Amino acid sequence: MPILGLDTATLVSSVALAGGDTLLAELTLQTKKTHSERLMPHIEEILRLAETGKEEIEAIAVSIGPGSFTGLRIGLGTAKALAYALRVPLVGVPTLGAMAFGCPVPGAVLAPTLDAQKGNLYAALYAWRGGDLTELMPPQALSLQEAIGRFAAVQHPVLVMGEAVSLYREELTAAAVELAAPHVAMPRAGSVAVLGGRLLKQGVEHDVMSLEPLYIRRSEAEELWEKRQGICQ
């Protein structure tokens, strides 16, 4: 089952094609161009490299957040359009869950993170049990100190992944948690595609019209608008 995976939750643009648990091709880049400029050309390129026609795609898996508000909207909008046009199933994959899925480390608790701005983090906790990824703490927005407190309360070794590693290395090191290497810090569409395939086998499928990004918090623009409305009242 060729599954097209998309991940635009951060500045990284990642597109992949998977067949079952096998990653057929992946293109992951971090450039100054916006997702709207590069996503469709990357999809065309990945299909060309994998020698796969659009008509062969059997499902679309897309990273739904948390992450960049603009990136998530572009990725989800593209995934919905493709799923609708190709008449194939669509599955939304939590971004932090896909990051943890790409790091199979039994015996440790995985803590994928993304920058939530203003000293805050998006974070979640996962563990591998019997070959399956189990969610221990759902994705949520936390201050750095709140996140460190959650990590410290875990009774098993904690491996922190993602943007917190580069943003707050000193603070996390002082908290005695393990920090993942840089190459596992980046969200990747390969993990989204393979995890999406597993979710589809479990019967998880989302409606093209109603699937929404997992924002967790409001955008800065929304917060500013509400603040201004409050001032005007």
C-alpha cells in the first residue's frame, strides 16, 4: 500500500512515500522558501524518484500538529485536496507522536518537543511497549520549567527530542535528562507515513472535510485580536 506522508509542522518540509513498514523514498529539507512554494514540487519529485504514479497512492498521512500554525494549514490543506482528488483515505498523525515513532528506544520514555514560542514548549511523553508506541502524556503546551518538572517526575530514563534540545540544552542537562542527537530532532514525513499506515490498519481514518490541525493553543494573532477587543470594550 503506497502511502504518501507529509510533514510541514515546523520550518522543515518533509515528504515521503512508504509501503507498509517500508520507507520507499523521503525528501526532507530546511530552506528559506515557504511550504507553499516547495511542497507540491517535492511531492512530484518524491513520486518520480520512487517511480510511483499518483494513481497508485492508496492513502495520505499528514502531520496535524502541534507546530507552526501556517505550516500545519498548508500541509493539511494539501493533504485534504490530494485525498479528495484521488479518492483515498486520509489519516491525521500527531506530530510529536510521529517524532517518537521514529526513535524506537525500548526501556526509555521519549519526550518529543517543539518550540511553542515565548519560553514555552509543545511536549508529550511516549514509551515503546511490546513493539507498539504508547502515549503516556498527550501533547500539550508547557513552560520550560513545567516541562522539566514533568520529565523529572518520570520513573524511567527520559530521552528529550526535538527543538528543546537546541533551545534549552543547558537547562535540560542540569535536569539530568538524556538529550537526543541532532539527527533525531527533526520531524520526518517517513515516520508520518509509516505510522499513518499502522493507524489505518487499526481502523483510524479521518474525514476530509472535518479534520483540523492540533493547535493546542491559539495563535499570537488571535491573542492580540482578543486583547485589542478587550481594550475597545
